[in-house]
Amino acid sequence: MKPEAPMDKSQPDTRDILDVINVDYENLDVSVLMDQIQKAVAAEASDPETGTAAAPPQWPAPPDLPAAPPPPPPAPEPAPAPAGLKSKLQGRAIRLLTPFFPVLRLLGLPLHQELRATQQSLHATNVRLDGVVQELGGSLDQARRDLNKSQEYIKLLHNLSHNLILAATSQKIEFDLLKSKVRMLEKELEFARKRERALEEEVLK
Amino acid sequence: MTLAFVVQRYGLDINGGAELHCRWVAEHMRAYGPVEVLTTCAHDYITWADHFPPGTETINGVFVRRFRVSRPRDVFEFSRLQARVLTTEHKLEDELAWLEAEGPTSPELIAYIQEHEADYDHFLFFSYRYYQSYWGLRTVPRKSILVPTAEHDPVIHLKLFRDVFRLPKAFIYNSEEERDMIQTLSGNRDVPGTVVGVGTELPAEHSAERFRAKHGLSGPYILYLGRIDANKGCAHLFDYILRFKRDTGSPVKLVLIGTTVLPIPDHPDIRHLGFLPEQDKFDALGGAELLVMPSFYESLSMVTLEAWALGRPVLANAHCDVLKGQCRRSNAGLYYANYAEFRDALDVLLGEPRLRETLGRNGRAYFQARYTWDIIERKYLAVLAGAGA
């Protein structure tokens, strides 16, 4: 819906409500219009960029995870070559082999075994996590269903207590009224008895 | 058919909702038979101290009998008793003490009603919560009609009023919400009740230009009419309008007309004009983009009806059932329950001239269909006939 002649604003609005509201002027219904405004407000509140909804929680690290392993010791520097032709050859060989040092280190040190062990451990962890997720998924669905049931039950209880209060209030009023009437009847009865006695006395004279 | 209107205060310069309501109805019902007003000498609704001389006088053709207030309200004592009956377990005697402290305590008025019951066909009591209505209804229940002007405030839950709501021969309610509230609280569905409300006195003409020129106003403005009080939601209104202007950059002004008991923010776009004559009020309404009604408690809101009578839309507090219900029934106003809804509803209203015009037109039609004086008078006559006049 575009405004026909909106008021000038000294600074632009970051969010234009007029773009999200649709007014049916032929059958204007304030309730429908307010529903649209309330939905727009709710959508804005849930929008993480513009809304006021809380940021998702930052989950803390599980306390029982092992500490990260210490970094491997640096690779030993090659020993200084003896002087002369041999040292020259050694120097060239080292320069040629420099790019392959990481691979050589991997082969020379037991790192590959650690990697394999870590990989196996990760795989086992993944398998366990899959199991947990599967199990939790079922439990979560169940919990959600239980929560919905509980909410409905609470609503019913609320309605019941409300109705009970109304009924009790009404009963109390009725009770007070009836009590007053009983008192009046008692008085009238008492009066009738006195009158009866007086009449009896007159008749028996 | 002789009618007695019983009300806590009465006078031309008394503008309280129920009192003005009573005066207007009394003046209009004068056309159908003798009308008398039975009231106190009070003018101030805080202390009820005697202000007018006791005795009789005629105001706008209506015969008025005034009775002394036996003791003015002790504000501290009243506050103490009110806190007691609203927040602690208590007995009916405590509530009666609260009623006595609330006033206006005028046993002379009640004694007069008792002695002269036969002189009147009906007693119309205005405002359920005051001394004269409580004891008056108990004195002449068979001839009484109650115009409760009840709001959703905590005192309506007091036990002493439950029985009172079952005493009158008939009720004249201001709104459907008021009727439902009283019927729910007291279970008095068997007592006949009609939703009537009240008309309003519209001026022959009104001029927005005259108002703007007189008060040096330019640009668009929204209007608040009435006492400027936290109880009327004005503190929220100030907060919301300042945030609205900051968030949207709107040039709209807020114009306030009425006496204030609340500090007003020092902002160039919030203009407080004080208490103004009726003509100025309607001139202001005529030029306003809309009327804002932030009140939490209303039994009818006459200014809302006046805005609709002049074809102005309304933005009302959704926490007030009556205002929200009136907006929905009339299709003539939007409502808000929090700042985000206030901002968006006001933004839509200010940005859409056609929407304002349509809502205003609906409001005028709603007013014409339910609140013109001939309709109000006819409804009163029907209630009186039903009550056995």
C-alpha cells in the first residue's frame, strides 16, 4: 500500500510499516488492520537485525573434554655440514629436500599414528553423537508433545478455576440473599405464632 | 412522570465525566416531565467541601436541591482505608468505613430521598461508587435506576457493591463492556439493563484555522483532551510520543488540552494549552489528525464520541476494554497495547490520509446511529417505561 500524501519526515524511517499493511477501504475492518499491525510488530521483534529478540545463547564447552594436546616439538634443524665438497653437497641436498621436510617429518616421526588415532577417536565420537542425537530427537519430540499437552491442561485448569470463582461468587450472593429471606420468614413465623397464641387466648376466654 | 437525578456534584463549571453526563441527560429529559436534581453542596471532588449554598436553585431550567456534606474527605484516612480494603483481608464493615471516608457523606440527602420517595416516579443514580448512590439505592430500591459509569478499577470488586448491583429496578449502561463487567461481577443478569451512553453538545460550527491562529500552531498535530494525569495514561503517552518522534523523525506535534497534575516534558513539539472553552476544544478537534486516548480506565469516553462526531479518527489504549470495544464496533479507531503497536498504528494513521478519512467517516456514522440526543432520549424513555413509569 502506497501512501497518497504521507507527511514529510525529517529523517528516513528504516522500516516502513505502510509497505506491509494492506487496507481494504471498501470493507474496512479495524480488527483486521490491527491484526496486520500486530503481526508486523511480532515479525520485527523476531528479526535479528532490527528486532529486539535476544541473541541465541552461546553454548559453553563441555567440561569433560580433554585438554588440547601440546604442539609437537619443532623439527630438529639439520646438523651443520662439514666444510669442503661434502658440505657443499649436503647444503644442496638440504636445499633440494627443504620442500619435502614436512612429508619427511611425517614419515620420520610417529605423527601419522597420532593422526590415525585421532581420526579413529573422532569417528567413535561421531558415532556416539549420532546415537545421542537420534535418542534425544525422539525425547525432544516427546517432550514437545508433553509440553503442548501440559499447556492445554493448564488452560483448562485456568478456565475451570475462573468458572469456579464465578460460580462461588454467585453462590455466595445467593446464599446471603437466601439467608436474609430466611431471617425475614423466621420473624414472620414468630409473629404468626404470637398472633396465634393471642387469638387462642381470646377464643378460650 | 417526575424524575430525580441523584449525583455527587452538579454545576455548570463541573466537568467530571459522570457529573456532566448527568447534567446533560437531566437537561434533555426536562422536555418529557418535571426533573429535579438532588445533589450535594460540593464542588471539589477531592475533599467534597461545601462550596455551593444549601437549598434550591435552577440551572439551565433544571430544578436543583443541594444538601450539605456532613464532613469533608480526610484524604489520608481515605487512602489508608482504601489500601486496607484493596490489599488485605477485611470485613464488610471496613468497606462501609471506606465508603463513608470516600464521601460525599450527606445523610441529609439520603434522609430527603427517604422522606420524599412518593414525590418522584424514578430516582436515577449516577456513579455507583459514591455515598449517595450506595445509600440512596438501599433507601428507594423499587424506584431506582442506576447509571453506574463504572470503570475497570479495583474498587468495583469490593463486596459491598455486589449486592448494590442487584438492587435497582433497571440499569443504564454506558457500553457493552461495562454491562458485561457488572453482570459478571454481581450476577445481576436478571436486572434489566440497556446500553445507552450519552450524547454531546456540538457547536454550530468549528474552525481549525481559528484554533491554529489563536495558539500559533502550524503543521500536523495529534490531540489529547482531558485531565493530564498518570491515571489517564498520560505518562505513557509522553514516553511513546517522544520515542515515536525519535524513531520515525515525524514532524507531528502533540497538543494537550486540559488541566494537568503531571509534569509535561519540555519538548518543542509537545504543546500544553491548559483548560480551554468548549468552542476552542471543538476547533482543536477539527484540525487534529486524530485524537489520542491513552486512558486505562474509561466507562465511555465522551471526548472519543466528540472526535467521532466531528469525523476524526481515534488512537486508543487497548488495555481499556471499553475504548478497544468502541474502536472495533465503530471501525473508527486503532488501538495499541505497547510502544511498538503505538508506533506502527500512529505511523499508518499519519501516513494514510485516506485511512484517517475513512475511519473518521465511520466514526461520524457510528455517532449518528447511537449517540444523537433524540436516540439517547428515546432509549431513556424506553427504560423508564420498562421500569413502570
